[in-house]
Amino acid sequence: MNISIEHYLVLSAILFVIGAYGVIVRKNLIIVLMSLELMLNSANLAFVAFSRALGDMTGHVFMIMSITVAAAEVAVGLALLVSIYSHRETLDIDVLKLLKG
Amino acid sequence: MIVWIILFPLIGAVINGLLFASGFWKKVCRGDEHSEHSISSLIASGAVLLSAILSTFYFVQLLSLDPPQRQIIQELFVWIPSGDFTVSFELMFDTLSSVMALVITWIGFLIHIYSIGYMHHDKAFAKYFTYLNIFVFFMLILVLGNNFPLMFVGWEGVGLASFLLIGFWYEDNEKAYAGRKAFIVNRIGDFGFLLGIFLIFFIFGSVNYQDVFGKAIDPAFMSAVPGVTITAIGLLLFVGAVGKSAQFPLYVWLPDAMAGPTPVSALIHAATMVTAGAYMMARCNVFYSQSPTTQMVVVSIAAFTAILAATIAITQNDIKKVLAYSTVSQLGYMFMAIGVGAYAAGLFHLVTHAFFKALLFLGSGSIIHAMSDEQDIRKMGGLRKSIPITAITFLIGTLAIAGLPFLSGFFSKDEILAALYDRGYTIHWIVALITVVLTALYMLRLYLLTFEGKSRVPESIKRYVHESPYSMTIPLIVLAVLSIFGGYIGVPDFMGRIIGLHDTNLFEHYISPAILLDNAKEVGHHLFGHWALVGFSIGGAALGIIIAFYLYYFKPSAPGEIANEIEPLYKASNNKWYVDELYDYIFVQPFSYLCTMAARFDQKIIDGAVNGVASVLKDTAYTLQTAQTGVIRSYATLMAIGAAAILIIIVLW
Amino acid sequence: MFDYLFIPNILYSSKGEYSTRRTFTSLETVVFYVFAALALAGALMVISFKNPVSSALSLVLTLFSTAVLFVLLLAHFVAVIQILVYAGAIMILFLFTVMFLNLKPESLKFESKHLGFKVSALLVILLFVGYFASLGFKKGLFLSNTSVSEMEGFGTVQGVGTTLFIDYLLPFELTSILILVAIIGVVIIAKKRAN
């Protein structure tokens, strides 16, 4: 059976959903960030799949940009996390609700 | 350049008004009230004097023209350019308006002079003169306008000025209410007037006098117009006159209007504003002469008004009220004349009435001034020795209004009575004759109770009784002279012929170019000739005078006894036949009930709706606020659900 | 690129005798399914473990598997970059933070009372995803993996470089600024305040 592009896309979608589920369900902030990375990874997979299907290198370039952005975002996120932990001694996102409206 | 006739009072009003309001006068005169008053009165009186001189000048110019061409028209600008309906600010100085303009400006000038003395102690001196000038301005627009809308502008404007002046001492609530009552009752008449103008435009396609009257006397045009329409126009315009000129049933504001300063009563409610209705109907003579129905209505109402007012006047105890009801009665006379088609007679009475009624009012003002603001004639008596000039002029005015031969009132009243009889309105003639008796009766009563007999003046006032200053007595003297000699411009033909003069009725001849249609049909019985009629009117006046003398001079106790005998009648007459109370019951109370209901509706329902919307929004906001918990997880959940929903919608559609 | 390999398939018939049938299974298919399964397994482990370190290591597994899938898609350069940067640097950063903060394994009782809801939500979402995907197949949204005219150097460093520095130079520069901003931000945020 030939592997066609649809297979990759379905895989990407499933990974995305698992990542979304992780963001919603998990309590620990670090796990949430990791699930976020999972979602980004699935998007990258979709990019590259399309790039192969259309024969255009743009997808690869976008993927590189995406990795870059992910790196920056992880850095800042972890910095915030460290700072929060040093103030509040907890990483439970149910406890961190100062943003209450 | 007849526009300057109306511009001078306007400029005077503006200067006085602005400078008074801004306190400029106080600063300039540095608190010297005397010079403050001088400047104000100089500007105001000077403005009216200039108008008067201009009017006279143009009057003389008119005389130099041929009778059919006695018209000066000046168009200033187009006021309402609206397709077919174009109204321009156009003034016309013809014979009719010249008479009115002369009366307004010259008598206005005299009253301005009088006011200088009368209002001397008043704080709002300049405001008073501003209002007076505003009044003169609007009254002149009324008489000089060349189309109906412009007349209506003047009509409303004098109503406004009247309101302002009646309620001049507004700190006293009763006086303010009197002003309000005048304006509202006037408004009722204005409504009819407006409807009349609309109908005129609908039928004639224009509101310009020349256009409308030209079409109205054209038999070819009028054959297409149903008679009912002309009657309707006449009646609607008459409704306006009923309001403005205090006929029954809209006369109730005039006695209350006596709350204003006495010169105001003299100018507005005797000589000029109340005569606007008569002027208007004389101007629209073409409508009235073509509609016998309207004429009957007008004469009947006028006659009823005349006698009704006279029956109230004989029991009133306030000088000004007596004069007010007298004015209503005399206005009835004017409208009787106009109603039968004797326009010249009505206008002649308008002029002579202006003379002696202004004189009487100013005289009463002088009395009130002498009596330290006491107006009850039961507290007067024997004043002739203390204030002789006032007394003599007042007597002249009284005799003039009573119709003593050779005074002005005699000629005008007589002409009206003759017109009534000659044109077949016999019943009305009898009513008018009875009113003559009553008029003489109550006027002489007024004079006798005030000036003759034993003095009933309270001690506290007695020592302050003094004659008025020159600024007040000179106008009195001038008006007295006019009351005596003013009648000679309208001597009827048959009288003049005795001494060999022909066409002695100068007034009638002068007015006639403006009277385009005059149904002077003499269909009377001719049972009595002219001289007999004259005899009747003189007899009636004499009867009234004799009764008055008997009751109030020779046997002062008699009136009290008579009043006791016919107590219910006396009380009713004294209380104005309870007309005001009737109006209050029928109109005012239901209306104020309606207003209360409307106010409550507005408060509960409309405000409730608005507040309800606001509270609904508030509750919604509170409910939605609960979604903002600050818990990140729920935010993330909602975002995921939302994104999924959007995806579904996009893909499925 | 990959030739079909000849892999014998042994089939046992119901009669007990065996016969050799030559079927053609491409190496590509096998590799795909294996590493896809690994990726999925890794993802599921990320969201399941109590220990943050375990989660991080599972994520590394997922990233590795994805890198292999990239190679299957002829994106060699990107695959290597993924391993170096993503699995290498970023995950190291995660692990470093976890170690640094000395995070204990948390009690994973799904503190929320709605476990059933969450599981069913996951299933529903998966269902929708599958539905859309199939819709896409039917509508022909996606292209089949037939031979596409490939540009010169598809997936190689040369190809990436050409596209990146010629067509997408501006975004490249902006990305570098983004990284600079992130660095500055991180330094400011994580600095110890003098309090």
C-alpha cells in the first residue's frame, strides 16, 4: 500500500489533538508547555508533508521558522515559569489565577 | 423706505435690551439712576417718535396721490422660497394701514412719555421700555405686512409682547399667571387664524393681499369657489379675532391682563393690540362681504359680547377692571360694525376708542399713582379737588365714551348704531342701544365714585394724594383734546349737510380704497330716519347718565339697597357670571388631569423601559462576568472548543 | 527514490500447505507505520506520566520519530535540524528547568471530577479530525503521492538555502530579531530582583 500524503496529515491531526488534550487536562505548567511543543511539532509535520506533495520548498522554510519561534517561545515561557515558581512555590495552574476578571 | 417705520422700534428695543441685560447702563451711569432712566427712555421714546414722524410723512405722501393709487409697497427680501409657495417680507402702506400706523405710533409715543413718570420707581425700567418697543415693532409688522404670514408674525409677536408685559412684575405669581392665561387663550384664537390662512392658500394659491383679494373680487374666479368655503375662511379668521380682540368666549384674558402696568393696559389692551382683530377683518372685507352667514355670526357674537361685558362692568369695584370690561364691550361695537359690512364705521370707532380709552386708562394710572397703588373705588371719593387735571381729563374721557354729543365717541358710536339699523339688524340694534345706556351708567358711576362725593380715602393714604408729574399729565391733556376734537374727521353726511358741507365723512372717504367690497345694502325698515336714530342714542346716553347721577351722587345709599334686593344677580355680575369658573371646570381640570396622566405615563413606562433596558444589560454583564475566572484551564478549554466549532462550520459550509 | 524490495510473504493456507507469494511491500510503508506508532506512543506518554522527567523523555522520543518521518518525506536538512535544535536544545532546556526546580512527581489523580468528560472529549475530537480528513480525501483536497516534478536539490541544504535566502530573506531577518527579543526578555524576566 502506498503511503500518500493523507497518512501524514492524519497523523499530524492526531498528534495535534493529543497535544491539545494535554494542554487542557494537565495541571502542571511544565507538562502544559511540553504539550504545546507537541502541537507545534504536529504542525511542522503537516508543513513538510505539504511541501513534499506540492514540490515547493516553502514548507521547509516555514518549518525552520516555526522551530525558531518555538525555541523563542519555550525560552520565554520557561523563564516566566522559573520566575513564577520562585514567587509562588507552586506550578499548579488551578492555583495561579490572579488574572481573575 | 417704509421699512424704517418698523426698524426704529426694533433698534430701540435691541439697544435697550442688550445694554440693559449686560448691565452696561449701570456701569456708564455709575449708579446714578436718574441718568440711567433718562438714556433708556430717550432711546425708546425717540425710536417711537421717529416711527410716528415717518408714518405721518408717508401719510402725507399718500394724500398727494389719487385715491385709487394710495399704496406704497416695499419688498425687502424673499422670506420663504418654497416652490409654488413663495412668501416675501413685503410691507404695504395704504390707507387702512396708514390709519393704524398713525394710531399705534402716536398714541404709543404718548404712552412712552407717560411711562417715564409712571415707572419711575421701578427697578427694571429699561426692560420695560425694551418690551414696549418690541410690542410696537410687532404691531407695526402686523399692520404693514402685505401678506397673511407676515400679519401672523406680527400677530404672534404682539401676543408675546403682551405676555411679557402683563407678567412684567413676575415675582408675584398671580401676575405671572395672568400673562400665561393671556397667551394661552390667544393661542386658541391663533389656531383658527392659521387654519384660515391655510384655507386661503388652498383656494387662492397665494397668501399675498393683492393676489388673494384680486382673485376674490373677480366674479369669474369666485364662481368656481363654493360659498361654504368663503364662509369657512371668514369664520376661521374671525376665530383668530375672537382670541386677539377679546370677544366671547375668549375674552377672559383681558380683565386678568390688568395685572400689568397701567400704561401697558392703555397701549396694548385698549388702543392697539386688541384692535388687531378689527384691522384684520377690515382688511379681509372681501371675504366677509360675500358671506352673509359669517356676517350674522360675527354681529351676533359681537352684540352678545358687548352687552355681557357691560353687565359685568356695572358691579366691578376695581378701576382697571371696569375699564377692561368696558374695552371688551367697545370692541364688541367695533365688530358689530364690521360684521354688518360698515367697515369704515368700525374703524372709525377703533380710532376714537383708542383716544378715549387710552385717556381713561392713563387717567386711572394717574389715580392709582396718587392713591399709592390703591385700585378699589370704594376707597376713593372726592378726589377732584386733590388731583384736578386727572379729574377733568378723566371726565372728558368718560363723557366721550358715553357718547355725549359733539365729542368723538358720539360720532363713531352713532354711525355704528345707524349702520346696524339701516342694514336690517334690528335686534342687534336694540341690544347695542341697551349697551349704550349701560355704558354711560357704569362710566359715570366710575367717575362719580372716584372723584365726587364724600371722601372714603383711608387716612394713611390721604396725606400722600398728589397730582402726577408733567410726564404723566401732558399725555392726558393731549388725549383729552383728541377725544374732544378727534371725532370731526368722520362726521356723517347728513349732519354736515345742515351747515352746508358736503362729503364731511373724511374718514370714510379716506378708508374706502382699501375696502374693496362693501355690501352697503340699505334694507332697513326706515321707520326712523337718521335724526331719529341720533335722538335714540343721545337719549340712551342721557338715561344712563341720569341714573348714574341719581344712584351715586344724589342718593349714595341707593345702590346698596338695590344690590341687597337682587342679591343673586348682583353677586353673579360681580363674579363675572362665573365664566372663568366654568372654563376651569370644563377645560382646565380635565386637561390638567390628562397632563398628570401623561406625566405619570412618561415616568413609569417610558423611563421604566429605558431603565429596564439598562438593568437588563447590567444583569447580562454580571452573568457574563462569571466566565472570566482567571483559571487558565477553562480559558484553554473554551478556546479549543471554539476553534473546533469554527472548523466545523467552515468545512461543512 | 526507494526501490521496491522483494520481501517474501509466507502465507499459510487453511489446508496446511504453505505457498510463497510475492507481494510487494515497500520499505517506506513499514518505516512509516513503525515510526508513526512510536510518535503516537510518545505523545500519549507525554500526557500521561506523573513524572515531568518521564514526560520530557517521551517528548524526545516523539521528536525523534517525527524526524525519521521527515526523512521519509525527503526533507533531510529539516530532519537533522529537528534533532539538533528541537530534540537537542529545547528538550535539554526543559529537562534542565525540571531538574533546576527540583520538581517532584505530582499526584496524577485527575483532580478534576470530569475524567469521563475529558476522555470522551478526546474521542469526539479525534472523531472530528478523522471526519475532516476523510472529507478532504473525497473532495480531493490533498494530492496523492505521485511523482511530483521536484526541483533541483529538493530537501537538501542547497535547496533550503536557495529558498530561504532568496525568497524569504525578510522573514529570516525578522526571525533573528525575534530571537534577540526573546533573549533580552528572558534575561529580564528571570533576573533575580533585589528585594
